[in-house]
Amino acid sequence: SLVVHEVGHALGLNHNFRASQFRPLSQLNDRAETGRHGVSASVMDYEATNVAPSGQPQGHYWSRVPGPYDDWAIDYGYSEAMADPAAEATRLAAMLARSTEPALAFGNDGDVNADPRAGIDPRVMFFDMSSDAIGYAERRLQLIQQLEANLVQKLTRPGQSYQRISNAFGVLMTDAGRSAAVVSRYVGGVHVDRALAGQAGAGTPFTPVPAAEQRRAMGVLAKQVFAPEAMAMPADLMTHLQSQRRSFYFYGKTEDPKLHDQVWAVQKAALDHLLHPVVHKRLLDTALYGNEYSLNEMLAALTDAVFAADAKTSVNSRRQNLQQEYVKRLADLVLVKAADGGSASAMNQAAVRYELKRIAGMLQSRGNDAASIAHKEYLQFLIQQALEATRAA
């Protein structure tokens, strides 16, 4: 896959981060189909590795041949020109007119939705896969949980260190974070169409992601990333995440695995998008031209995902970490001054302040263990500080 990608660079092909949306989920492991036209529409995407769900036939992990976008771009750039200039212009125009075909969809580095302040189309993203990227990412998150359950048994080798297990766990958690980021981009997303006016197949330049898809994305994150049981790890895995000893120190860190940090890194990949003021402003703006998934609905769903399941019971330590980070971020949004760069709008701050008050109401029941009681009292303290500061301002 890397060799084919570098050949694409040598031919002058641009990155095409929309290409991984080429195939429906049902075709990804059809080896006959992907063998002819690739897993992705272009070798110039950074798509997820195509790993089949447990118990299903495995297709090609990566594209082994140029995709339809590559064939089209190479044909345009390298095919022999016609002798007659007018005929050549007509030929090239006909080739360019095909740009609205689904297999030729394009989005380069400037379009990619890796940063909330940059791209807005969730279909132009790193490490996604298929025309149902939410479904693929959900499947991937489920597969990661399944793989973690067997890592120790599968990767332990007599006479060797446990570095292999530690490496595999790192790969899985990195992939979980990437999957969470992919799903989050559908919330507040806008489909972009840059076809020219009057071009055959042209769509509306800006179309908000359907509300059903945004709600679906929030549902996947709620279940797979934020829920009390999400991101749980087998005990035998946690006790075997030992790196092989090299030299005489651990590069400024103790050698025990930083498990809460690993879980938070995955959750942060989604929250960085969902709680960004630019995304909130987009939810407000797109409501004026068709978006039916409001900022208030999104924040309410996010608060419920983070708090509702254990609001009246004890809270495990992974959720305590998540809940504290969530409240701190809401407080930051409420307290930011209007002159600050990338600041929240007044409507944004009103919605966030309402969620803080709602969380305070959820926390009336403290649970029945000392850690949960202390945790919930601390959250009440943080919320009170934020609300009193805004009142004083």
C-alpha cells in the first residue's frame, strides 16, 4: 500500500481524502471487486486498514491497484493530446465534466476535517472507510474490545518479554481514538459540493449532514466511547502491559501503564470536536439552512452520555476522569471572554450554562462509596465556581 501511494506521489497525484468513501460497507471484503478497482477510489487517501469483523471473511487490507479516481487523474494528466487544439480542449472538458461521478469525488489537504477550524465535510477525513464511515468505525470499536480480551493469550511467547502485548495495545488504542474522531465529525458536519453551476450531477454547495446521521453518530459515541462499560480492559491485559527494559531508565516516566490517560486520549479525540466553539457556531449557522440537529439537542445528548447512566450511583474511575474533564471544558466555554480568539457565541454560552445547571441537578445523589461522593462534590464545586463567575461578570 505504501509503495502504491509513493508511486502516486511520483505521478503527481494529489491526496484525495474523500476516496475512502468510495465503497459501501458490504463490498469492503469482496476480494474480486477490490482486486479489480481497489478498496478505496484512490491510493492517495490515508484510510483505515480494512480489517473484517471477527468471524467474517477477510478481504484486502489495502488497495493493491489504482482506484477509479487515480485512473481518471492519470488519464487526464498523461494521455496523449490530440493534434487539433480545439478538439483537445473539447476532449479535456469532457474528462473534467466527469468530476461529479461518485467514484471521482475529491477532497485534498485543505478540505480534510481533522481540525474543527478547517474542513467541514465529514466525508473528507483521515482513517475512515466506506460510504458508511460511522458504521465502519462502530464496527472497528467493537472489534478492538474483542481483540483486547485475547491479547495476552495470543501474544505471550515463552522466553520473551511482553513488549509485543504493549505494542499491540498501543496500536488498538490509537485506532480507537481515530475511530472516535471519525464518528464525531458527522456532528455539525456539512457536505460540500464544488461542482460548477449547471454542471451535470452538481448538487447544492453546502448541505448539512442529515439530523438522523448526527444523532446516529452521537449514539455510537455514547455507547462505544463514553458509557460506563466503554473502554473497559481485561485485568490480565492491564497487568501485562510491560515494555521491554532498555538502557537504565524510562525516559522521564515510571514504567507502569498509564491506563486512564490511554482511555482519556480516545474520549478526547471526540470531545475536542464536539465541544469546539467553531463546531457549535456551525450548528447554529446551519440551522438557518436546513440543519435539524440543534446545538441544544447535541449538548443534551452529550451530557446524558457522560452522566445519565451513573448520576445516581457510584462512578467508576474512567468515568470520573471523563466527567471532570467534561465539566471543566463546559466551564471554560462559559467563562471565555468575547474578545478571545475562537470564542463561544452568546447563544453557545447560554446552551453550555444550561447544561452545567442540568449536571448540577443530576448530581444530587452522591453514590455509596467515598471516591464517588468526593468526585460528585468536586463537580458541584467546579460548576458553582463557573456559574458564580458568569453571574459576577
